[in-house]
Amino acid sequence: MYYTDSDKRTIDNCRFCFMCRHVCPVGMVTGSEANNARARAELISLVNRGFPYTADMAEVVYECALCGACTTQCCTGFDPLPFTKHARMAALSEGIAPAYINELLDRIEENGSAYPAVDNPELAEELASLPEKADVLLFLGNAAAVCPESAVAAVRLLKKAGVTFAVMKEEPDCGMDLADLMGPAEEARQVLLAAAEKINAVGTKTIVALSPDSAKVFLREYREWGAPLNAEVKTFPAFIVELWKSGALNFKNTGETVTYQDPFRLARELHETEAPRELIRACGNLKEMYRHGEEAISCGEGTIGLYRPDLTAKMAARRMKDAISTGAMTIITACPTSCAALRSAEGLTVKPLEVFLLEHTC
């Protein structure tokens, strides 16, 4: 039994509604009716009624970006993400998951992360002077591999603010990618438990998560799956806002016109939209894109970029057009994978929020 009673109610209701076709970023770029929540609900409803779960169905299930646009826009309050994640767990259990998913899972098991280790001398130099333990722990997450300049800038910002903080020498994988790929499987839960044990051993009071992926999994799955952290978790933008308002950091406004891409983890799942905007407005002139905040269109960030970079590139190109239409010359994002996705598209200069802020400190 893979689907809860709540899943089944959602599946049976979602399969009659077409509204998610207007908001699904994957469906927008593929033009396929299969790539929306309604289609996934129809497919899984067939399985629940005795039809075989096939590899073609599993392929469709993994073409979801898990961005939650369908959930946010659902006027009847249904959330298709849980049954999508359970469908992934079922696909893996039944041996019908796409080959690229199994290859990615093998890589994670072998290397301890979905991302290759990156030797960045600049980051290593910044980390060398940090203490092994402190009341504040900066958790770099996937930033160190995906967008190392954001990690370097984040460390420098905290140093500039006079914060005493630590960064783990061997950070554990936070488990967000496994949670996305496997759903609520016990194998994924064990990774979260092991990571929580290592993080708790640092004895920190505050964890500042640089990546929205880490922040989201720390605040949601760690608690829901019985792997709580013994520290308060804050996103990096929220923590920087505190430092700015306390006077520990100051920014100069150059009047530069920029736009901002909301990462779905930050905006929709953690409901944090204003902290990044406060910081950006302190440094320049913010021009909003079509559909922003909790209604933002995904640029292809998140786990989907690890196994379907072709879809990520298409989503990024579509979102870049929205950014160009604002008249801005630069697009800012507070997410390493968003930064990587947007840089795959031609158009505006893409900057991590941390780099943009560091450039405007005074």
C-alpha cells in the first residue's frame, strides 16, 4: 500500500480538474497534457483501480519538478505533491523507475551526495580561519558544488558582520534530493537521521541554511520523519535581514535595476518572499517579473535538474524571457540550483543574492 487515504481523495478529485495546466512549468515548455497534476492523478487512479503501473507512467511521475505551483493555485485546496512522491516510491519499489533515476541513486549511495566534490581554493581559504564549533552554524548544502561563489560570498558577509560561526569540515548530505527522488521511503529517512546526528553533534544553537533546499528539508522532513535538529533553523536571507536591521551590516543603494527569481522552496514551501526583497531594495531598484512571490514560475531549479537537464534548460529559457521583459539587466536569485538553471539560458546576468549583497556592502 503506497497511497494514503488522503492521496486517494486527492487523486480522485484532481483527475477531473484542468486548472493546473495553466501553471505547471513543465507542461508550459513541453506542451504535453501528461505534464500536469491532473494527468498524474488520472494515471495513478488507474493503478488504484487495478491497472498495471508501467514504466511509461513512472516516467511521467518523474517529469514533475515538485515546484508546488499546482498546489498553490488549486482553488479547491488539494495538494498533488504527496501522491506524486508516493508514486515515485512505488516506482522504485516495483522496479519500473527510469534508468536515469537508478543511476542517480547509485551515485548518491556511492559518493554520499548527488553533486561532485568541488575543489575551490577561494572557498577553502575562507573556511580555513573558521572555528570548528560555534553558536551559529552556516550550512552550505549544495551551494559549494553548484554555485561556489555564493558560498564564498556568504562566508564573507558573515565575517564582515562580525558573526562568530562555524562550517562543518565534512558536511553530511541534507537528504533533500533523496526525499524528492524516493518519496517518504525508509532509505531516505535513514539518511536524514544520520545527517541530523552529525549536525546535532556540533552543538550549535542556530543553523543558517544557505540553500533553500537545506532549509526546507530541515524545517519539514526532519521534523515529520523523526529526525529533529537541536537548533533553530533560519534561511540565509532571513538571517542577513536580522544582521542588517541590527546595524551589523550596511548596504549602499547604487540604483541598479534588477529583477528577482523566487525559488519555490523558499517562496511556496517556506513562505519567505519579503526578506530577499528587503535586501535587494536596500541595494538597488527591484523590477518584479510576471508571476512572482508564492505564485512564481519555476526556472527549473531543484532535483529535476540532476536527471532531466533538458527540461530544466527549457524552463530556465522561458523564465529568462519573463526576466528580460522587466527591463532589468541582472536577475538575482537566493538559490544555488536556480542560479545554475538560469545560467543555462541566454539573456540577463545571473547573480546569487549573496554576491549581489557583498558587492553593495559599505
